Amino acid sequence: MSSQKRITKELGELTTSPPAGITVALADEANLFQWKVTMEGPAGSPYAGHLFNLSLTLPPNYPFKPPTVTFTTKIYHPNISNDSPPNSGTMCLGMLRESDWKPSTKIVAVLEFARQLLKEPNPDDAVEGKIADQYRSDYAAYEKEAREWVKRYATAKK
């Protein structure tokens, strides 16, 4: 199956029956390899009740190389970079590392895993060390700061 066929099939599945709290669309109708994703902050997390935008870029040799998933909405989270561009919003997801990527992995699994990470951060695999330390040592302060960033940068769910 060609890259484009597989991407078209996965995009079709994601738009007709999207996973809970996630919507997907092409960022540009003319480009099958660039998607925009809207993710709802999961209940029980400091991100609940708000929407976050992500960019998903598929390499030309997908599924043999992993997609790149980036938060375009700023977020306070130990596993998501808040550096200045071009690294802002990059996620630390083990499954997206080239060494760990499996061609059988579907984009829906990547997106569900990303959303789960909002609910259950992994401070042991952090890109933001200070946030991970705060998450471990003072969860209340982490949660307060995360909620402030949510109010400042995310879109309230209607």
C-alpha cells in the first residue's frame, strides 16, 4: 500500500469516526501530509474543558517513518516543549522516536496516546525538566501553573 493510500485511509477513518475528544482535518486541502488536530483536554486534568491545537506532519515515507506531532497551542506540561520555535510544542512520546516507531502503528493510536499524556504526564521522560521536578515535588503548584497557561493560551470549549 502506498504512503498516500494509507494516509487517505487513516484520515478517512479519523474524520468519520474520530476518537473521543479529538478532531482531525487537513491543514490545506492540497497537502495530504499536513494535518491540523484539535484535542480536548481530558477530564480530571488541568487541561479539561479547553481545546488545544496540534500540527501533525507525515513524512513522505510514512508509515516507515513516524509522524511529527507538535502542539501549536502553548501548554505547561513536562512532556511538551515550551521553547521558542522551531522546537516549541514538540512532544516527548517514546512511540514517535525513530528507534521505537512501528509501521503498524496508526495515527489514531498516536493521537490517543498524546491525549492520555495530558491526563498522565510522564515526568521520567520529560523535555521540560523544571516542570517535571515541580510535577513530582509540588503537584498543586504544577496544576495551578498549568491552569493559568490553559486560561491564557487554550480555547475554552463551548
